[in-house]
Amino acid sequence: MTVLETPRLTLRWAVADDGPFFLELLTDPDWIRFIGDRGIRTVEDAARYVTGRLVPDYEGHGFGLNLVLLRETGEPIGICGLIRREGLDDVDVGFAFLPRYRGRGYAVEATVAVLEHGRRAFGLRRIVAITLPENEGSIRVLEKAGMRREGAIRLPNDSDELLLFAHEGDPIMTSPWNETVWRQFGASIDMLENAIRDCPEKVWGDRPDFHAFWYLAYHTLFWLDYYASDDPKSFAPPAPFTLGEMDPAGVLPDRVYTRDELLGYLARVRETIRSRIERMTEETAHARLGGDAVVETVAELLLYNLRHVQHHAAQLNPTASSTTGRSQRSCWASLP
């Protein structure tokens, strides 16, 4: 059963036939180090793990750890999903990916989608996560997915001290205005994503250059993220991106950002924008910005941001499609 799809991933329930993948994942040294040895030694053991540990969660709760696959190839690369765990008052999100698929933004993309799904499908206002303090990779993923560190915790019958993270969602969109604005904004972000995904390597750019395709895509995402932030004064983009984009002198990044890095950033910013629009009320929409803001109110800033994305997405899409021979696919995918 398919649960979710993201720009690059499909999340579905696992089945016994996925045993070969789970054998590889559960015997990975990092899994054993950070999660534990489950005693899986054969494909048959792995299949029993799926039917004995994962399937009961699907059947009992309607959710669990999903298999994560690449949309384009159907290749399994990891797991990510919601778990009811003894010792935690709230549902928690868990994930694990094979080593060769780490560092590409897949874990963040899947986690953001699972958090949103938990809010929308199950009404979970608060979702938590736990990890060992030395698991720096997982900590980075949780922080990039918008989860906040709350402190330390120990689970029953476990001596390890774990870090506790939490994500608290706001009420889901109920106003037709909010839904309409999100459809328009979501379509513009989809158009930008299509341009990034379709751009051939020869057009992407191989050095820092203000006119390079990769830089224009990054520039669009950076300012989209900045103007969507709740507190611009404390804004900081996720690694590997920096605040150099804000330097009045015009400072280029010190290296070319990869397609996967920008797609991962896009997935994160998409969730930020959606959350901002969901939370917007008439009062907050008309709130005055003051200072050196380019416009006067929060609502005007939102529309200014939308126009900026549309401008660059329209600029980049012909560049990508004219060199591939493809049409500008799904430029307005969110519209009826």
C-alpha cells in the first residue's frame, strides 16, 4: 500500500518480499551501532521481522515504518515512518537509510512528508523523535526537518540516555483563502522543482557564477526560505548553505551545489511555506512588518515571495526544457 509520494520518493508499507532489502539494512554497522542488533542473519529472518514487527503496526495503528523507494527507479533505499513506542507519550518518527543514499536529502524529504502526513491523516499535533547523542547524522536530519531538541530521556529497560526532539504542528488549513493561496504557491514551487530536476548536467554549471543555472535555482530557494521565516533576524539556512547570499557585495558560494542538495532544500522550504500559509489568519496577514521590509504587511510579503519564485521558475524552465527537448512538464501541476 502506497502511503505517500514526495518529489523524489515513494513511501509504502513493507511486505515479506522486501526481506532482501531489510537484511541489508538491519545488518548495516550503523544500524547495529545506533539502533541495535535485531538478530537478523538471513533473508528469512528479515521477512519475519517485517511480518512480525512492522505489519502489526500497520494493522493496529494504521501507520508504521514505511519502505522508502526512489520514485524514478522503484529502488528501496531506506525506511521512514511513525511508531508508537513504549515509554513515549507521543507518536515518534523514525528513519534509517542505506549508507550509499545518505547525504542526498532523502531522509529529510521523507521525514518532512511523514510529519505532515501524521498531522493531516491522524490529527497528531505533536510528534517526537529519539536518537543517541553521538548519532550526529540523525540529529542533523531531525533539525533540518524542523524538529526542536527538548532534552534527554531514557526508555523503560534501557540504560542509554537519548536525545528527545519534538515537532508541534498548528491547525490544518480550513479557510478557502489559505487553500487557494497554497495551491498557487505550491504550483509555483512545483514549477521550480521541475526546472531543477530536468536541467541537464551540461547546463547546470561547473563553477561559481551568478548566471549559472544552479546558482539561480539556489538564489530562488534561499530568498524563498528567508522571506518565509518567522524571525528573519535569526534566520540561517541549513548546511551546506550559508548567509553569503545576503552580503551586499555579492558573494558567490565557494562551490557548485548539487541537484540533490537543492532538491532537498526545496522539499524543506516547501514545508515551511505550507506551514506558514496554514497558520495565517486575517490578523497575522495584515500585521505590519516595519523596519526595512520591502513591503508593508505579512500578506504582501507572501505575494512578493510568490512573484519572485514565479519569475525565476519561468526563467529556468525554458532553459531546462530547450536543451532536453522536453516540454515544461507539470508547470502548473497543483491547478485543476
